[in-house]
Amino acid sequence: MGRARTGNVEPLETSMNEETFNLSIRKYLKMVGVSSQREIEQAVAKAIADRTIAGTESFPARMTLEIAGLKLKVSFDGEINLN
């Protein structure tokens, strides 16, 4: 018996392991989150120590996720508030 078809497009079969994929994404995002937080904390501490900021500011922030092999590039905007 043949595969179900929609128009002229056959459904793609995938050998991707969903569990491996999801665990890999979670591991990557955890690393990015922890590392990003550390970098921000260190930058704020240095700026306060150097007296270039007062510690009451808010800073616009942008994170860009890029996966060249998937032709994915997306930015996430937010704000870091110190007070």
C-alpha cells in the first residue's frame, strides 16, 4: 500500500531522534543562559567598580540566535533593569 499524499508532495520520513534533539536543545539553552547571566553580572560589577554606571540604570538588550546550517537568525529584545 502506498503512502498518503497531499497534492504532489510525499511526506518526509525522518530518522531524527526526538529525545536526543530535545535534550540537545535544552543543554544548549542552559549553557547559553548560565553563561550569558555570568557575563552580564561581571560586566555590571565592573561598570559599577569603574564608576561608569550608578547601578540604577536600565539597559536595552538583544540576544541573537544564529544557526547557519538551518539558515536561522532571530533576535530577542528585552531590558536589563538594575533597580
